[in-house]
Amino acid sequence: MNILDINGKEGEHPRSYFAASAGMAPELVPIEGDARTEICIIGGGYTGLSAALHLSEAGRQVTLIEAQRVGWGASGRNGGQVGSGQRIDQVTLERMLGPERARALWDIAEGAKQLVRDLIDRHAIACDLAPGIVTAAHRQRHVAELHAYAEHLVKAYDYSSISALDRDELAETIGTNAFFGGTLDRGAAHLHPLKFAFGLARAALAAGATMHERTRALSIERGRIVRVATDRGMVSADHVLIAANGYLGLLVPDVAARVLPINSYIAATEPMDAERAKKLIPDNVAVYDTRFVVSYFNLSADHRLLFGGREAYGYKDPTDISSSIGKRMLSIYPGLADLKFDYSWGGTLGITLNRMPHFAQLGPNILNASGFSGHGVALSVMAGRLMAEALAGKSEGFDAMARVPGRRFPGGTLLRRPLLVLAMLYYAMRDRF
């Protein structure tokens, strides 16, 4: 399997609406020869960029290496939803961990949303940030569950930004009667993911981080001094932070056995006129539904509908991204049949068996954060800060995430994918029927 089948040309951002509209990327040279640094960060997505920024601001010497371009992976291609809470709902976390630990994870997630806002404000990152995410019930039975959960967040977590929507209120909010009801979270938000990644990269550079693109980590030799072999030379460091998520490969087998790469796909329509877009989603909120293979969508700043809703489990793209996404989009918005898609693309994300991120200390001087399972825009940025804090001796947040129980995928790296495909086929059929 060639990872570039899905991701385009080596060392270049793939053709997507986000790449076409993000503006100029920071241009970073590959590393040449051997280098010595205090902290080596592997991965130039949100987690690695956030860690580089926070560590550099604290006066630490940082060298970040990225196999492709900063923001090249899921960080530059996702649906841009800055969601509330963890990937698992709080009721489930309360049963799993108890109310106190569940509350600590909620607070970390709320802090993650605020961190995104603070970084955007502090570094003047123009990334089309807009408030509001709707959760839409695609089955009648899900409405009561969503409303009860919203009430629980209000009562147990003092979270007053979420409200219940009946079917008529939802239709008025998102311009379709394809759903049965849902919730509106005004405390959540959505943004242009690649503009945000570029903004984090520029902020980290300004803070003093050294960053190299087109520099692939090949192996990690553990020890008091960690040696990271790359295709361009050797990086020796006192500490290594691994932030590769779905693009880790087999670089760290223990992480690879717990974080499975899957592909998700998005298409962008041609632009609508402003009036038509306003009627479609009047308050410019983002939306996702209750299917297991989630549909998610929102308007872009130039009035396109960005619609995601397909997953696959190999590195090779399907040939009919626009067609399959278009069918689902038209089942929700049949009035958009006259619009063509200008862009369609995919990207690889990392999921875990329990859908909670995999935070782990892999040695006395190696930390990992990955497996955000489709809920990583805010949490991956927070992960970078938590790793930076852990290196400074303030590991409470990192440890709280690392203590969440997680398991390896059955069959390790050999059988995890076929077993997941079987499971996902079942859930896809359940969504349909």
C-alpha cells in the first residue's frame, strides 16, 4: 500500500478546497546531516505544532521534523469542527471512570476549546472561526437521547451553551427536514483547518522553534540521548515527542498496535450566492449526525457546502468520492442537485479501540499523543500543550489522559484492519437499515 495513493504528490499538499484557499504555506527546508537538540518532535500537525509553540515560548530548544509539509495530514484536511467534550460522551466516561475523573476529562476538553480560541486571538490567525455545532438525529429514537444528554451537561457540568432542538427548530436552523431533532452547542465552533495549522506553524517559528519539512523519521533508538534516524540525517535529543497520529506507520510498534489509520472523505461544492447559502444554514453552524459513519457539513467562508461522510480502511482512494458523498448530501439537501463539486479529497486519521486518545509515556524521555478518533481539532492542540507541560514537570493533565484504559486492536497490526472492516460493514448496514 502506497500512502501517496490517497495523499497525492510527495512533499506537496494534496488538492483540496483547504489547500486551494489557505494562502501561502510556511516554507521549511529539509534537515541536512546530523543535528543535536533538546527536544525532537516527530509530526507537523496540530499536536506537534502546538508542542513546538508552547515549548519554544517556554525557552526550550525544539526541532520539529515533518515527513511531508506542516498541516499535510488530518490537521489540514478535516471537517474543522471544534467540538465539546471528549470523543466518548460524559455519561459513558462517568460509568467507565467515575464522576471525578470524568469531570477532569471534561475540563481538559473545555480547556482545549478555549486554547484554540486563545491561540487564534493571540497570534492573529485568520482561519474563519465561527461558533456553533448541531448534532442531528437521523433516527427518531436518538432525539430523546440527545436531549437527555444536553440536560445532563447543563445540570452536572454547568454547561449552559447547549440546547435541545425539536424537529421544526432543527429544520429552521440547518435548512432541511431530513432529521428528527437534535441539539445546538453554541460553545463549540468550526474553522478552516489548514489556515489554523499554518497559523500555528508561523507562531512556533516566531517563538524560536526549528522546523524541517520533507524529513521522514525512520527509526528511534532509545537511551539517555534518543537518536531519531531520518532520511536526511540523525537527530539526537534529550526528549522525543511523537505526534504522528494516523501517519505513524510502524515507527513505534506499541503505538501502532493501539492506533489504527482510517481514511475519511470530504467534498466541496462550487460556491453559492450569499443569499442561497444564508437560507441553507442561516447561522453558519456546523453539523454532524448520529450515524456510526458520521455525515458532517458546514458552509465555507466563500459559500460552498463542505460535506464529509465516507470512510475507508486502505491507503488507496476510492474512485467515486464525489458520487458517494453527493448521494448522501442530496438525501439531506435535495435542492442542491444543480451544484457540482469543485473538490473532493481524503485524509488519514488515527482511531483507537475505545475512541479515546492514546496518551503514553513510552520511556523516561519519550511521550506520545495520538488516536484522536475524529475529535481532534481542539484535543490535539491541547495534547501538544500537555506534553510541553509534562516536560516541565507539570504532568497532571497528560497523566489524566494517559490513565484512561485502552487496549490493543485484536490481532495487532496484522489483523486489526480486516477485523475493523468487518465491524464497520456491520455498522454501515445498521445506519442504512
